[in-house]
Amino acid sequence: MHTLHSNILDIQKTGHRAQYTVGRLMSPKEVEEATEDYDHQTRQRVRGHWLLCGDCSQEMFDHIARLGAAALRYSVGVSQRADDTKFLVVTHQLGNAQHRFLVPTWDPRVPNLLEAFSQGQTSISLARKGDTQAVVLSLTADAPFALELRKHLDMYMPDPQRLQALLRAMPQWMETAAEPEQFPNLMEGLAITDVSVSIVFDAMLPNLSQLLAKKLGANGATLH
């Protein structure tokens, strides 16, 4: 299941591959509407869930499809930039490949997401690069950990001037977010050589999300 047509920028760097996409956070109501035509089992699995949607590399998708969700390791935390901007970071890793969701903590939906997270009502949808096929994964944590994450939330949206500064800096910090060493390696002994980053700006800042998509497109991304 994957309902967002997102721009994809795929760059081969020295020692690793980096992919940047625009992700999406869907409320339970949006998930219910988006799955109207899906089979009963899929609808039951995600009913009442918040859903993070993003894109991973074809290799990572194929490995998940072959080995199953049990082979994945994941982590959830908060990352703070030098300008004090904070992001909720959800990382999944399988072998040498990592996918990273970045969700601004000032998005007003994040408290609901964390509440659902502690109740086992959050799912992840990872689509194959450039395709609409996706795997759906469950995401859970205990309530005390979710409560700890809530302490890091920014309850107010940055002012327009700061948002513009964020937009100007976006290409640089997205590139930084895709560096293998930027976030912990979840599988000891394996070098990370495949990194996908999905940044979620959709409902909170649709205009900024569109501008980001245009920036990615200007750098050679393709629309699917």
C-alpha cells in the first residue's frame, strides 16, 4: 500500500548510494479512505493506525519481501540540528541498507503519532523505488519510551523567516541525513552502503512540501 506520488532523487556517492524522497504521514481516517479497495485482511491490519509512507531502494524492498519483516531492525529517536530544529527519526535496517523517516517535531500530528506508537497502532509503508508496490510493517514501543520522546516535541511551528531558512538549507541537511554515519548502524559488523531518506512535510506544510519536490525535480528526480 502506497498512496503518495513522490519525487525521487537517487545519487551514487563514494562508498554508498543515497536516495531522497518526500514522505507522508496518514491519519487513521486517511488510511481508512485510502484502503477502501484493498482486501479485508489488509484493511483489518491497518485499521485505526497512523501510517508513515516512504520509498526505499529496490534492493532493500526486495530483501524485505524475501526475508520478511522479522529480519528488519528499527529504532526511533529525536535528532536535533545545529539550529535547534528537531526531527523524529524512524530508522529501519536490513543488511547494508537503511531507510530513515524524518518528521519535524513541530508537526501537530506527532503527539498523536507517538500515542499510537505506544499502543501498537502505527504502521510503516515502504514502497519500492519508483513503483507503487509497498510492504507494510508494524511499529511499536512501550509507553514510557513514547512518553520520553514527547519531551522533545516542539509545540509551535517555526515562524515564516525560520521556515524559509530551513528551506534554503534543506538540500544540504538532507544530504547530511543520508550519510551512513549520521545515524546509528543497527546491525553491527555490516557497513551501510544503501541509504534512503523520506522527509515528511505533507499535511503540515503542503507548500513547503511542493517546493521540496520541485527542488528534487530540478536536480534530476523523476516523478512516479
